[in-house]
Amino acid sequence: GQPLSADSTSHPRGLYLLFATEMWERFSYYGMRAVLVLFLTKAMMMDKAFASKFYGGYTSLVYLTPLIGGFISDRYWGNRRSIITGGLLMALGQFTLFFCASNYGPVESHALSHWLLYLGLGVMIVGNGFFKPNISSMVGTLYSATDKRKDAAYTIFYMGINLGSFIGNTITSLIGDTGNPSDFRWAFLACGIAMLLGTVVFNWGKDKYLHTPTGEQVGLTPVQSGGIMGVYALLPVLLALILGILWLDSAKFPTIAPLLGVAVLGISYMIFSDKSLSGADVKGIMVIFIVSFFVVFFWAAFEQAPASLTFFADEQMDRTIFGYTLPASIFQNLNAIFVVIGAPLMAMVWTALGRRGAEPPSPLKMSIGLAFLAAGYLVMCFGVNNLQPGVKVSMFFLVALYFLHSVGELCLSPIGLSLVNKLAPVKFASLLMAVWFLANAAANYLAGYMSSLYPDPASTGPAPQLLGFQINNLYDFFMVFVVSAAAAAIILFLLSGKL
Ligand code: GLN
């Protein structure tokens, strides 16, 4: 065929290899997460508040370990080894959950199963640390630095993420969330197989397809690297550390939140104590920090999907359509569907606005994203306002919420990622990507905490409290997200001119 030029719209085959690998991995991550809190509450007999915090602790650590995985990959392993090791670990973690879910029950009578739960999640957290940062950064290495196709490549990659999430979530909901707690194990088994498949596909295609436009192989082990084996020896230490943190945090010794604080301080010190940065560099870095702060409010509200919003779908929502009752966990899928359809449309909207010179600057787009998030919860508030006991809410409200949240995500998530890429001085590129990940870690932790305040109609205890306010019903609960997201949107809007 035709030789490809740099401005061609077709993409290197390597992109599709990374697309496929990431698709299977996201199948396994989102598929598992979709049924996690239901598994914890219905099979492991945890209460909703505990299960929520547990979910937040797990997802938070998932975003923390890429700091370590990125570092080890840059110094010792390279992208390829990291992705394969991470993928195998995550598959192992899913299979551990499969065994955990094959003999489920409350901790008093099923202690071993509870240990397997921690172990499975811990192994996955470590594995993700190696996998996620490396697969994302490899996408860029397939193109030359100035290649205009890079943005489009990340959009395509983002669609792969959500396609995987869609397929995984659909399968795990249908085979795992059946109403019979012993079926959850099939969901975890499917996720383990998907993760293995992704790793095998990557291993098969890596030498053939992962190279620069000029044919140089990418993602290999750094040349001067010793210490490859040393890192393997470190893995059990890392796992023990993660398990300790996860266990302590869930045993009511707040461990993760202070850890995140220390990480932020440490990274800030490493960056801002560098005297070689120009004034413009420092300004760019400040923008990354400020924007990351606002992003926390976004994901903390957004990531209610597999937690409080799934409790809501399970207990408070009419899920029957054409005489068939849908599993509660399947509704999160709407996000993936809307993103796959919406990502190319959104790219077109920005390009069309750009042609007229009216494309909003990134911080403004992100403020719009927060506004959509608030709007989603506002619609929900209408649905649950004056809800009488025993009455179920129409699924329209949750569908509308996921639609608005997905539009918001598309305004904020890919935009934020490329903003970090553009503003970060080369020297601190990975470290500032870590700041972005840390924002996610903090947000996910907060998401678990917020979900623990879900007003359980079955509970007879005192109403949950947030900053002195009582959360008496679902209306109050969802209103918290309306107010916090709207406030963040307005402040970011006011700041965006300056940023
Ligand atoms: N859905 C995207 C992914 O899984 C982004 C998630 C996030 O940044 N919190 O990669």
C-alpha cells in the first residue's frame, strides 16, 4: 500500500495492540469493581459503610502504586517487562478472589476467605502499579514528538478503555450479580481470564508492533539496567506493605489519607526545590497542581458509581424492563457506552469550535465538566425528593445521571491528561503525571468515605453526618454532591481566566 506520512490519519498497528491489551485489562478492573461492593455486602456480609470504605481504600491504592511502578520501569524494567509482570499479577489477584468467593461468608466463620480477599486485592494493587502507567505512556512513544496524530491516538485509546469496561461490566453483572451470592465467583473468574488474555496478546505482538516511526523498538529494558532480579525480590515486600496499609486502614487506623498527604508534600518538595526551573515552568506546574485539586472533587463524586449509586440501583430503583429485572451493577455500564459514543463526537465539537477560534481553554472545559457532574446529581435529587418508604424510583433518573456524568468526564478527563502533558517540563514529566494520579487516589479514597454516608433506609442507627450536617435521606445525600461539584465548578470558572 501507500507509505504512511506523519500527517496521515491512519495509526501505527502498535496502537491497536495497546488498545487490545488495555481493553482486556479494563474489562478485568471495571468488571470486578462493578460487583465488588455487592459481593462485600451480600456474600462477605459487610455493612454498607464498611464495604464503601473498603472499596475506596482499594481503588485509592490502585492509583498510588503507579508512582512506584513508573519509577521502577524508568530505571530497571522498561515498559514491556512491567506490563507483562503487572498483567500476570492482576490475573493472579482475580483468581485469588475467585477462591475467596467460592467459600464466602461473614468474617467470624470464614476468616480464610477474608484473608484471600485482602490478598487478592493487594496483588492486584501491586500489579496495577506496574501495568497502568506503562501502558498509557507507551501510546505516546509510537509517534514522533511533534506528530499531530497523538491526540487522536489517546482518544482511540480512551475508547478502548471504555469498550473493555463495557464488555467486562456486562459479563460480570450478568454472570455474577444474579441474586445468588455464590455466583459472584464467576465474575472474578471471568476477569482473571480476561486479564490473562490481555497479557498473552501483548506478549505475542510486542516485538512485531511496538516501535517508533523509524523502526526502533520501544519499551525495552533500559540498557544500563542491572537490578532486574532485585526488583522481583522486592515484590513480596511491596505486597506486604500494601496489605498492611489496606488492613490498617480498614481496621479504623486512618493510614491511606496521611500517606497521600506525605506523597503530595514529598513530590512538591522535589519539584519546587529545583532551582533550574524557569518562572514560566513554575507557573505551568502551579496550574497542574491547582487543576489536580479541582479534579479531586470530580472523581470523588463520579466514583460513587460502583458504590452508593449501585446500592441505590439495588434497593431503591425499579430495575424492571419488559418484564425482566436488570442486575443493579449493570447500570454503571451506561458510562462506558456514553463515552464510546461520545468521545469522537466531543472531539468533533472541540475541533468545530476551534475552527471558529472559540474552543474553550482547558481549565474552562474542566469547569464545564464539573458543572455537568453537578447537573447529574441535581436530576437525581428530583427523582428522590419526598420519596415515600417502599416506593421505588424510575430508572430514568440514573440513566440521565450517567449521561450527564459521561459528558462531564469527556470535558475533564482526557483534557486534564493532555494539559499535564503539555505544561510539565520534560524533567518532571513523570512526576507531574504522578500528581495527576495522586489526585485520583485522593478522590477515590474520598469517594469511599462519601459512599459510607449513604443513608441506609434499613438502618435504625443515627443518621450519618458530614461536617455537622445530618444526611437524613437520599435527597440530602445527593445534594451534597450537587453543592460540592457546583461550588468547585464556579471557583474553577472564576480562576480559569488567570490559569
Ligand atoms: N476511565 C479512565 C480509565 O480507566 C479514567 C479514570 C480516571 O482517571 N479516574 O483509565
